[in-house]
Amino acid sequence: MSSKFTIVAVAMFLILTMFIYFLINPSYEKSIKAKYYFEMGHYDKALVLAREAFSVDVYNRMASTVMSQSVISLKYVNYNAMAKKYMKEINSIARHEYITDGDKAKIRLMCEIMTGSYVKLAPSVITDKNLVRKSASYFQKFEKLLVKVNRKI
């Protein structure tokens, strides 16, 4: 009976020691904050904190993971922001009574930029699914627009 108690006590002591180490160690403290910001969708703050944590301890795998995942998520955020901006611009051009060849070329260029940028995106397992879906939706819209603009009548 006492050997079981001793094993449990030693295990609890080790777990408590590891927990305190993670809370006190500045690298892991920053990486835990970075993970929190990543989960909340503040990828820029998460990236800054993860880089700081990684610079303190290059063996901090949590910081390394949060850093790389933040970079991936920021690519999606930037793609969506640019897509939104281009869609606004395309919609303002579409409101004109007559669309010139220059406007068509401008729309074609925007669509080619966005379809080419989408191909370079590569989600990971933990990339926010809403970001990936939104990017895919924009990509499909730009693909359809590109087909329409390239169509010769």
C-alpha cells in the first residue's frame, strides 16, 4: 500500500515541478501567452511573442510551433484582406455603365494575382477552418471572374 502511495506522490511531485517550471521559465511563459493569442485569432501578437520565446530558448517546441502556425494563418488573413479590397475595387468598376478594355485588363490582373496567391497558400491541420473556407470562397469568385473577363465575345 505504501509503495503505491509513494509512486503517486512522486508522480504528483514531478507534475507539479514541471508545471511550476513552465510558469516560471520566461520562454515558456511567453509561448503560453503566444498560444493564447493564437487561439483567440490575434496571429500578429502570437507571432511576436512566439519569436521572443524562441529567441530565449531555441528548444522551446511550443514557441516554434506557434511561430510557424502564426505565419501560415497571417498569410490567410492577408490574402482575405487583399481579396476584400480587390472585390470592392472590382465592384466599383462593375457599376460603370461601360467597362473599358483598360478596366477589363485591371480586373484580369487582380484576378490573376489572387488566383496565383491562393495556390501558394497551404493550410496546416490547426489552421482556422473559417480562414481557409473564406479564402477558398474568394478564390472561386476570382476564378469565375477571370473566366468571364477572358471570354471573347
